[in-house]
Amino acid sequence: MKWFYRCPSCAATYDIVPGRYLCDRCAKQQRTDRPLEGVLEVEWEGDANPDTLPLPVEKQWFPPIPVGNTPLWSPLRLRDEFDAPRLWIKDDTCNPSGSFKDRASFLVAAFARQFGVKEIVLASTGNAASSMAAVGAAAGIRIKVFLPEKAPLAKRIQVLQYGAELVTVNGTYDQAFDLSLEYSQRTGALSRNTAYNPLTIEGKKTVAFEIVDDLIKAGSAAADHVFVPVGDGVILAGVYRGFENLIKLGRIARMPTLWACQAEGSSAIARAFAAPGSGSDAFADPVPSATIADSISVDVPRNGVHALSKLTRYAGKTVVVSDDEILSGQKALSAGSGLFAEPSSSAVFSAWLKVRKSIPAEETCVLLITGSGLKDVQSAARGLGLAQ
């Protein structure tokens, strides 16, 4: 098999090597305060074993840490309470750092080891930082993270516990993103910035393969609906990419309906999806984000153009929920299933609650739960009336 990067906008191709991040041609269209232009996808030529998970880095380079293969399970009490016999939870809180982001970090670290890269840098709202720090510790790679000062304490503690270098930014995630890019360009450190590095999308596709395999093992029908937490749009694009690969391999016949679940205070992709126009023209001037769901809180969704193209192509849907709905959903999910999810993941359950009556009971719904509630207990305390 031959692996390469391909630009979905202009079809230009590039070798998968350190320092290659965006499409040269399309990146020239970049405008200030707009999502990234020229986001690349990983593609292959040649025959792939349809029973395997195709990835552009060989297994020998992956660090010794158990990422992925998280449980897909049936929340029986929630099924009974809401008359949803085919509701499933994909529980990525079981990853080593407690976050779905380990999937992307795992592939980026393997790529770094393959090419002898010694340092990785990134910006994050918290989960990607703690994830890369954890995987970097297993891989023996230096990690430097730029993190907004408002990031939850638990996530900052994780970064430091894993031995990464933490740079606290007195500003937003978007400002942290720019600072990390400047550092990468100045030092040559490998950027793991979400969307900017195509491998972050590629690593996240693995969850789609697991969902398909797990539903088959459970004797269930294929997924009809997958609910995904969305901030910058990379998880959404990664899940879409996984299902695209599965269709290419002949393992599934159709694309499930993906629901992009966003917080009311950070809903740029949902607004763009509802607006006329396409590409970056669909994104109006940035609106400052304001939500307790820090993991999906961004002013400018870096992967917005790419994610929007997937939503449009495959007739996806968007759901926007308020902070109050997120907090009530967090409590209902915990009390009804035993799974304590952070606000960004609770937004997925809240979104499902909001639209569930429009989905026939015989259709299979999968909720992608991406982060542990223990990563942000302050927000949960607020929902319980315990915050100071």
C-alpha cells in the first residue's frame, strides 16, 4: 500500500513527512479569523485487507500504552426510561488519559518515533494537552503545551504529572494555537495542533472501526445515528473519515447520520451549517465562546471548513444545547447509567435527549462520550449547587 496526503478541495497530493501540514495551494486562501484552509486527509492506494484497520504508520512504532478498544455498552436503565432499545454508549473515558484525544496523540507519537522526532508541541483547551503528555511519557518524547489559563485544574495537573512542559496563556485557545504554531515554526518541533496536523484526524477515525466491529459482536444492527461532541470539528471529521474508509473497504454500505452536538455558547459550525454559502464564507466574524463545556469551546473552529463539507456532503445534522441543558444532562447520564462524563460529552447526551423523539425507536443510536467528568469537577459542582 502507498500512503499519502490528499487535499479534498483541490486533489493535490503530498508525501507524509514531518513538516507537511496543509495544502500549499489552498492554504494561500487563508483569511484572518477564519477556519483553516487546505486541511489534508490521509489516503492510500493499493489493496488493503478489509478486516484490518488501515493506518499510515506501522504497528512497531506505536508507544507501549493501551489506547483505543474502548467499550461500547448498552445503558439499560436509560433504554428503559426513554424507550430507546437501541441506544449505545461508546465510552472513550476508558482511554489512558481519560479522553478520546488519546487516539490522535497515539498516531502522532508513532509518526514521531518513526521519523526520530524528539519534541511535539500543541495548543489545547485541556484534553489534547493531557492526552499528548500521557502518550508522550510512554513514548519518551518531549511535549510542550500551550494552555489557556482558564483550562480546568485537573487537566493542568495531568499535563504536569506526565512530565510535559506547560505554558499558561493569558487568553483564549485561539491565541494559544497561534503561539504554539510560532514555536513549531521557530524550533522545528512537530505540531500536533488539531486539524493543522492531518494525523489528528486520521487517528480519530479509529473509533468508527470499533463502533462497527462492536455492534457486529453484540449482534446489533449497524449504526443509524452517531452523536459527536463538536468544537473545532476534528472529532467529527475523524469519525466521518473512519466511516468513509469502511465504505471504501466494503465493510459497511452507507454512511450513518452524524449529529454535530455543540454548546450554545460555542456553536460556529452549527451556525455555518444553517447559513447560506460554503467554505469559509459560511463562517461569519468570530463570536467569543462562552460555555462550561471547555473541551468544545472555541472562537474559530480550526477544522470548520473541512467539517462543514462533510456535514453537507453526507446530510449530517446539528444540535445546539445550552449550558443548563448540558448540566442537567450530565446529572441524568450519570444517575441513569453510572457514567460520569465531562460537560463536552454530556452535551452529546443532552443533544440526544433534545431530538430523540424525531428518531424511530428501531434505529440504532451511538453516543460518543469523549471525556471523564473527573477532568472538570468544578462544572459538575455548579450543576449540583455545590460551587462556591
